[in-house]
Amino acid sequence: MSKVKEIELPEDRMRSLERCDEVIKYYFLTLDNMLPTLKPNDRVVVDKTIYKSQAPQRGDIIVFNPHNTLQPETPQAPLTQRAIGLPGETVKIENGRVYIDGKLYREDDIIRSSTAVNKLIMVPDRSYFVISDNRNNPDGSIITREAIVGKVIWHFSSN
């Protein structure tokens, strides 16, 4: 999972951006789990309102609060991963390939795991299965809709 860190800005700039914070949020990525799509030190812009009018779609890169689903008593920084499984679907990971309801899900821009991970996930209602593009990192989580902060709509490369 990719931890994200809020960008520090001078106080005068923060005051002018306070209202923007209700709609968009800027994060600084610290982990390599979304390679090759996003790299450590990249900055991302997250739309916090998009999922008020539509549901997350397969392939969306989302930022979510892991404490809503992993360990509620331990606050953690928001994470970023790709939404793969939608509510009511069955996700099967077999020999490095992802199947959605029995059909192969084509993924072009991922780093395949060097170890075989096989699992079967039933995605509950109002939940999503998220996974990193770099499959050498942890192999996914089920998160609730309420845990989602928003959708990554733009990123600034660290290069």
C-alpha cells in the first residue's frame, strides 16, 4: 500500500486554499506500491467530491483511509491503490493474473509479482477490492465506500 503525506504550505497560502480542501486535496506519495504508474515523491491531486455523484469505477486510482477497515484503533495516513473489484463481484488472483467474475482482467501497466499469490475475494456490498500496481507489495484489501477519500485525478512526477 502506498502511504500519502499532506504537502506543507506557508500559512498565507493555506488560508487561501481552505475552501479548496473541501473539494480537492494534494498528497505527496512516499511508497513504491503504485509503480510504474506513480512513483515515490510524486504529488497527486485528489477529487474528494467525485464519488458523491458516481460510484468508483474499476481502474480508478483512489485514496482511502485504512483505519476504517484495517485497525480502527490505530490512526494511519491515507493510502493509494487501484480499485479492481466492485460491489458484489468475485475477484480471483491466480498465478499473477486477476479474474473478475471468472473473466481475465487485462492489466497493462503493472509490475507482476515474483511470487505466486492465489486468493479468492468476494466483494461485499458498498465495498471495493483495491490492489497496488506493483504486485510485489501487499496483495490487496477490501475497503468500504466510507473509507474512500477520493479519486486521483492528476499527478506531478517527481522527475
